[in-house]
Amino acid sequence: RQGGRRSEANVSEAHPTRMTMAHVVRWCGRASSKGTSSRPTWRKRPRWTHVTRAKVEEEEDEALGKLRGTPIPPPPAEPDAPPKWTQDGSTEPLHGRHRVFCNRSLNMRAVKTVGFDMDYTLAQYRPDTFETLAYHETCKKLVGCMGYPQEISQFQFDWSYMVRGLTIDKKRGNVLKMDRHKYVKLAFHGLTQLSPEELSNLYDSSIVRESFDGQEYAMIDTLFSLSEAYLFVQLVDLKDEGKYPVLEQKSYMKIYDDVRGAVDLCHRDGTLKQNVAKDPSKYIYQDENLVPLLQMLRKTGRSVFIVTNSLWDYTNVVMNYLLCGRVGKEKNLDWLQYFDVVITGSAKPAFFRTDSRSPLFEVDLKTGFLMNTDNGTPMIPIGAPDSMHDAGDLGIYGDGGKTNNHMAEDQKFCRVFQGGNFRHLHRLLDIPSGSQVLYIGDHIYGDILSSKKGMGWRTMLVVPELAFEVEVLEREKDTPETLRKIRKERDLLDDRIHKLEWQLQAADTDATHQLDSSKIEKDLEGLYRQKVHLKRMHSEGLKQYHQHFHPIWGQLMKTGVQNSRFASQVERFACLYTSHLANLTSYS
């Protein structure tokens, strides 16, 4: 089982033999006190055990401390190569990177409508160019609009440093990776790793763990957030240097809010979109798998739609490049033939809310102007030409609305809208039940959770990183079993240690026991050293295993031996998940 699925590795967390032995020790301890004081004397260890255990544990901590103190090298920048999901998936058996993983059973016969998000779902952006563009444009906004030091302009961006699923502690300037129980296992203040003691002091409280969903924390739950997260940790380090009064006056939380504001400003003023529109091939992967997928879905009688937060002008640029290979003045509307409805500017996740009253406008495909509608039905403006009153004439008056007349015999394009909510979409596509819709997106909250919780849509999460993760899992498939064996052997050692400690305690408190204490002491010391060795082996092995996935943050779907918080969210909210939406073509 992959990704967010439950893993057998978690079983060893509560080894049944170990727990049983602990109960046996307590029961035998009470029995051995018969005829003596009612005080449970078995709780008190002989003095020598404290000395020996302390000595061995000191050696253990020293060894493990060296491991933790080893500087972690920055991840190497990968060469400009096609992503794993673009490689041929027509092999038998199906390669893991082309599989669709299932959290809840889904019968595709029951799915009558399939919908897509656009950004990072239909369109996969190149992280080395697009995220770098977003990073440097954000730096310019911080310096030019918010008064940050000019030195920020000299920052360099490492696009491979951050990963999805991390949590930003805005109040303390930390970046956290936690498991499914919200225990923080790895954290950095700025670019400096926190020690286990610092982690314990800051995040071990249950009150703190319960606040991780509050306003003081931000989840890196989309690939769009990677550049701003990296810029934030750089600014944390710059503030800690104490050289810039403008930063000393700001809290970490204020710095984070400024970064978010600068990113939003880049989106609002069109800086990013204008650069992408000039040269889409520089920022977006060309994907020849999309057209066959869309054709397959429509041939099976399913309706297909797009719901995206991008506005019509940018959506038209991206989809022309993806589906038709056209850019600049070559753009046309041919790509609309693959869809039944396109909704732009949807303002997700508000689009999915049951209390949403957002109005629905229709986009005139020739001019880009918006026209009022009554739940999708055109509203004829006062003073419009008489031709607009003819049945079927839709759109902005001036061309009689024929541009948008999807019912006309000579019209092959679908209708395009802006705004609205899910009720409008259900009415446009005649969807009687949310369970008949499969929606595919990349955002765990904006796309998956909101659509599933609000309307009962079936969901599929696109996780591009999964292609590499699965490849490493298959290459290192023997390592988890080796680590489980080491852990099991360490648990068995614990059982033997507990048993010998109890025997020695019994001999120390009851003179009738005829035991060789010196032999038991020697055996115990040997077992302690074996345990230290096994713990070191497991710690080193687990660390090296995770570094195969990412040199700093490790496996996306795991934190240690536990599922990561991100994997837990995928398991809870996504019916399906895969590295690329075109993987659906490998299934009937």
C-alpha cells in the first residue's frame, strides 16, 4: 500500500509482546510481596541498575547526538528533465508512477460528470522557472512596495528545498513537519534545524498541538506556496541577524503576512500571468496525454467541465498552449470543444459553499466582456437589438449573441462563465446528485475537502511528487522490512531486559531467591549495549532511507515510521490520488 494508506510499519509502535511482558512484571511484582509489606517493592530498582543504565544511555545519547548534529547537505538542483509522470506508462504490469491509488471504492459507471481544476492539475508548471519567477517578483514587491531592505533583491532561490505538507509556525518563524497525530518530528527555525530538546519545549504540549489549525499556523498545501515559504525562512534568518531596523520592528508573523501580501500583489497586477503568456513553454510542461484523456471521457458519454480561479484571459492562454499548442496571435477557441462548461474566476473554495450567493456571469468569447445571467439563462439588457430576443441568441449584443450560442447547429464551443457557485454548475449540466461528479484538483482544501464536504462530490487529488516517491519506494522496497526487523529485535531485547531486571529485583528483596546476581548484571549490561547498537542502526537506517526521497524533509507521505500529516489528509479527504490525471487512461 502506498502514500496515505495505512502501513504495516505502524504495527511495531505497540508491540503486543512488549506490552504483555510489562503486565506480567507488574502482576509478578505484586505476587512476590506476599508475606511482606504491602508496599510494591518491585517498583524500586537496585542501585546498580541506575548506574549501568545511565552509563549506557549516556553513550547512546552521545552517539545519537552525533547523528543529529551531522549537517544535512542542501538538496542538489535537478537537471532540466521531463517529470516522471510524462514517461511512457503503457507497460505491463503498470508502473507505480502511473497508478491511481484508492482510499474509497469508486465505481466509474456511477460517475456521469468529470471536472478539472486548471493550475497544477491540467497545467503542470515548471518549478525551476515558474516558482523562481514568483520568488523574484515577490522580492521586488517587498522592496519596492513594503520598504524591505535592498539586500533581499540579492537572495537566491532553491526551488527544490521546500516540499508540500509542511506547516509554518508564523509566530516563532519555524517550519514544521509533523505526523498524523500532529507530533512535530522535524523543525527548522529559518534554515537552522531545531534540536530535539527545542522541539520538546515548543511543541510537546497537547494545547499547542490542538492549535495547529489556528491562525498562527499556515499549511503548505499547494505547490504555489513553496517559493513564499522559502522566502519566509530566509527573511527569518535576516531578521535574526539584527542588522536591519525595519525587520527588527516586525514580528515573524508580520513578515509572513507581508510575504503573502506581496505574492497576492503579484497575482493581482498580472505580473506572473503576463510573463507566462509571453512564453508558456518556458513555464508550463507540454502534455500530449491531455487530449486523449478528454476525448476518452467524452466518448463514454460523460460531461466534462473546468472550474478554475483563473480568469478567462489567462485560462484561454494556458489551455490553448496545452491542448492546441497555440500561443500569441495564433490562439483560437478550438480547445473549448473538449468541454461542456468552463467556469473561470470561481473563487474556490467559496464556490463550493452551500451558503454561497455569488452571481454567475457569462463570458463573451469574442470580447471577453461579462453578461448578466439568471442562473445561467441570459438576461436581455434594456435597449438591446431585437435580434437578441430571438430564441437561442445569447451573449453581448453587437453580434446578436451568436458567438456564445452553444445550441446553434454551427456552434461547436461550450459556454464559458465567471463566478457563480456549485448550484449553477449542477443546473447547467443537469447533475441530480453530487455523487455522480468526479472532481480532480491539486489543492487539498480548495479543491478536495471543500467539494467533498459541501456537495458529496467524489474527488481525486493530483500529487505530481508521487511519481518520484513511488519510484524510490520500489527501488528501496527491501529497506522498510530491514528496519522493521531491527525494531522487532530491539523490542525482544526490551522484553529480555525487563525480565532480568525483575529477577534481580526479586532476588534483592527476597532472600529465598537463589540467583547469581553478578551473572545477571553482566548479562544486562550486554543487552543494554546491544540495544544501543540496534537503536543506532535503526536511527541511521531510517534517516538514510528518508534522504533518498528528500535530503532535508524526507518522504512526503511519512514522518519517521508514522504517516505524515499530509498523508493523513490525503487519506481522509481524497477518494483517489495519483501523480497525474492522465493516469486515468490506464483504467477501464
